[in-house]
Amino acid sequence: MTADCSRCFALCCSALGFERSSDFGHDKPAGQACQNLAADFSCTIHAELRVRGYRGCTVFDCFGAGQQVAQQTFGGRSWTEYPEVRPAMFSAFPVVRQLHEVLWYLDEAHRLADATPAVTADTRAALAALLAETVELSQRDPAGLAVVDLGELRQRIGPALGAVSAGVRAGADGVRLPRRLVPGADLLGADLAGRDLRGADLRGAYLIAADLAGADLRGVDLLGADLRDAGLHGADLSSALFLTPMQLAAAAGNARTRLPARLTAPAHWT
């Protein structure tokens, strides 16, 4: 689930659209190549994206969907050399990208379940089936991808991920957590620096610009949490649940921030 831009055809810079904002320097409709895209699919301002007003580009992650669509779904045929594949390729990319994000979560949940006795055998079996199903969906041809019901798939995956999360977080019993630390909580700008938050369920929480410096976030469920501009300096996220590269790239941290083994610190962290 790791992006390899060298094997993609800049699908995030062409298939997807964005509006001029604090994260993007200009309007770009979906299906139109970015004005900063070079003929070889490289970015002409890659080294200066943040200072040039394109922070959103540095945050985005396709979870490896770009090379999957480019090299597998379309057999290495680029949309510039073979214009006839452009509509189908640009339609397939966002679907596969969402499927690969789901696979990121399922893969983590599968590994956690195997290491957590509190997770039932039924949950483990459900995860294995969902993982196999999602892999199959991601490998479909363009016509098959067009009929994937992502909403229905996510509805079935949510409870399985929740069961794994509950099993893992049960190991943090005894930690006294503030009542406001609940799924979907509004924690914009919250001062949580240095707090012991182990085992908190912060799924979908709004942690924009929250101060989490030095906080203990081990075993915290961060599925879908908004970490834009959150301060993670010196925080311990070494066993945080369902954390993604995009969440880290949107936050601020430093060399003392502890991360899960499969994640690395973004280049812009101090």
C-alpha cells in the first residue's frame, strides 16, 4: 500500500480535481492535468510545493493505487500515449484509491487481531474474508471497478475494525480519560499536551491544531481523525491504531515523535 510515483502516470495530478485554497495554488477540474505537470509525469515545482501554496499535494497519498491502475488495470498504457484510455483510467483511479485505503486499514486490523487474544475468532474470520474480497475488487477491470459499491463495503468493514479496536484498547483499562474524548469529538485547538490518552477512541475526531506534544497516544484509535496542524512533537504514537501517512503529513511533529513501524516521519517535520 505504498505509493510509487515512478510507476504511475501522475493520476493524482490529472484525474483528481481541486479548488484554489490555502492547500492548492489554483483551480483544477477533475480530468485535467495540473499546470505544474511535466511531460514525463513529474512535478515541475515538487521541491517547492509547500512554499508555493500546494500543501495539499504534499499531504495526499494514493496508498499505491496509482501504480496499480497504471501498471495492472491498464497494462502500462499511459493516458498521453493512448488517449482512448483516459476516461476509463481517470474514473478507475479514485475507486482503486479508496479500495487501497480500505486495504491499509484491513491489513493493520488483521495483524492486530492475530496479536490480540480479546479479538474473537469470528472477527478474525470476518477480517480475512473482507481482506480477500477487497483485494479482488481492487484487481477488477475498468468495467468491474465502475460498479463497486464503496459505501456498502465500508459499512461492512466498519464493525470489524471497531471490534479489533475495542479488543486492543481494552488493554489500556485503568487510564482515566476526559469525557470529551469520544468518537467524532470536537477537539479543535484542544490542549492535550503531555496527557496520558492511551486507549482513547478518537475515530473521526476533529483534532485540528490540537496540542498533543508529549502526549501518550499508544493504543488510541485515530481512524479518520482530522489531524491538520495538530502538534505531535514528542508524542508517542508507536502503537496508535489506523494512523495513515496522510494524517501525519497534515500534522506537525519532530524527531522525538514516535511512530508505528510501518510509517515514517514526513519530510517537512522538524
